[in-house]
Amino acid sequence: MTLRKSTPVRVDAMLDDLRTLVDIESPSRDVDALKASAEAVAAVIEGRLGGRADLVESAAGPHVHWTGGGEPAVLILGHHDTVFPLGTLARRPFTVRDGRATGPGVFDMLGGLVQAIHGLAALDDRSGVEILVTADEEVGSHSSRALIEERALACGAVLVFEGAADGGALKTGRKGCGTFHVSIAGRASHAGLEPAAGINALVEAAHQVLDIAALGRPDIGTTVTPTVASAGTLDNVVPAAATVVVDVRVESAGEKDRVESAFAALAPHVDGAEITVRGGIGRPPMPESASTELFAVARTLLPGLEGTAVGGGSDGNFTAALGVPTLDGLGAVGGGAHADHEYLVVDAMTERANLVTGLVQARQHQAGARS
């Protein structure tokens, strides 16, 4: 495929914009910080692409939406919230050294946003393109899911700019994922004087952890992992309450139903204990079939490009579940998401931006042929 570009992609310009975004910290749930971040994202989009980037207010913070006009044909999807608390930047400022850019959010996923914007800026024609950058992906996308699904259905194809998989591979499938909170109610009593008068929520929690862990089916891709537990108040008091938090990942809708039903059916082992379960598998699985068409185009543009299914979830799970063709992992090449060693490979930025250019052109051509 021949790309029709108006301007070449420049690494120094991409790094300048990346620095701008990283230097405005954007931890999830901090609405004031996210407002400043959204304004910065909008300014970068407008400066590179023209037009107006609208801030869509929500309880979680502003989302950013831009359109190139014309009939919607492709949605560029990302998020500007990060997992790092305010103050991380002072300890780990944006730095470019030895071919790597580091700093909070460079890989997940500010680098991907910048590459997407610059890939679009290389096009003469941006009609049919929409950009949606949400404020709450890292915490479940509760305020943005309806908007994501609306624009995905309108556009008919979604390119997700989460960081690439190992070695730069695209993410062609994702597990469905969710969190369960299991609360146990017991009864307190003196642990020395009358332990039998109590109902030990901690003992019940221990039983539940074993029952819950047994729900996993790693042979078919289902993982059920108790991750956080708490119980008790003092060392001489029978615990009256306990909680267990569980991470769940599934590869199929059938497993989603099975696991959710199993959590709903959890029963106490200790007489008198009561169990309450909340939560669920909020992100449905993203089947590899959702990416087949777009991934084939990507491989014609970048021969040798690999694709892989991964365990983590993204907003691409939502769009794929609607039956909208979705390709993920188009963002930064690097690693260390959510960790202090997070990094982006600078030399890969141009190639990934050019991939955006080609994928969008292919989608515009396809949409034009159908109209």
C-alpha cells in the first residue's frame, strides 16, 4: 500500500509532545489532575491536527474527543489517566537516555497517544477519523464505557493505542477480566475468655480463599487469584469481619458465566458466618477473531509484525464484544507498565506512527469503497 503523506513524522517533535503530557501528572480518580491532563491532550491534538478537541465531562474526569469530519470510519482509542500517584514525577522525571524515554506513563499509554496523533498528522485527509481519550481506563472505564461503545459502533473499526506486547507485537486478543470483593461477617468475642462465643470471620475467609482459588482453570486460560485479604482488629479479639479481593481472567463468555455463578454460590463453612459478594467480570473477553481483518492490513504495512493474545484487559475488550473490528497494542514499544522501570523505545516511534498512517488510510479507502 502506498501512503499519501503531507509531512514526515519527526521523532524530536513526538518526544516534545510526550514530555508535555508526562509532565502533567494524571493519576486515576484525581479529577483536578485529570482536568489539567485532558486540557494538555486536547492542546496537543489541536496543535498537530487542527480543529477542536472537546472535553467531555464525567464523574471520573474529562474525556477528550476529536473528529476529522465526514462519515465516521475509524476510532483512535486511548486513555490519559495513569496509575502513578502525584509526586512520582519529582522522583522519576521524564528522561531520554540511551535510546529510551522514561517517566510515569510513557508506555501506558501516553507514548501511544503521541504516536497516534503524529501518525494522523502525516495525512492530508483526516476525514472519517475520530479520537477518544478517556480519563478512567485504569480504574474500569465506568464513566466512559457508554461513550466508547457509542463511538465504536458509529465508526465501525477501532485502533487501540495501549503499549505493544513483548517485542513490539500487537495485541490480537485479550482475556476478559474483573475483580470480586468477598465480605465475611462473623461475630466478635474475647479470644481468651470465650472464643467459642464468637464467629471467626478470619477462619471463614481462609476456607473461602481455598474455595475461590479452586475455581481457576489455567488449562483453558481461566485464572482466579485471591490478591488482597484483611481481617481482625486486635490480637485478643475473634475477628468479626474479613474481606478477600480476587482478580479473575477468562478467555470465553462461557467461563465468564461459570465463574460469576460460582462466586454467587459461595457458601460459608463456619456456622453463623455470612458471605456477601460484589463485583464481576466487567471487561468481556476480546476474541482474536475481532482483530483478524485489521491485523492482516497491519502485516501488509509492516511485514513480519507479530500478534499475540494477552491476559490484561483494555477498552478494546468493550469494542470487540460489540462485534466491531478492533486491533490493540498499537502504542509504544517498550515495557514496565505500572512499574518504576517503565520505558519507551525511541527508535520504534516513527515506525509505529507510520503504521497508524497506513491503517487509517486503509480504513478510509475501505469506507469510501462501501459508500
